Amino acid sequence: MALLKGGEYSTAELADLFGVARSTVYRAVERERTRNVMGVGTPVS
């Protein structure tokens, strides 16, 4: 996610880099977005 967010790589480039389909990258992006919206993984103070 950091590589994509940093603008260093496109989804197609990341798919090639990790040897997966672009759809897998898109699923990871959506999963991360959902976690951020729901607050999963956010430390509780």
C-alpha cells in the first residue's frame, strides 16, 4: 500500500512486481480503505 500511495508504482506495476493479478491489488486497496473507514487497527487511547 505504501508503494501505491507514494505514487511510485501503478496498480499494474505492483501486480507485476508481486506476481499477482491487478484484481488482487485492487482488492488489497479496497480492504485497506475499508479498514481505514472502520478504524480497524487504530490504537485505542
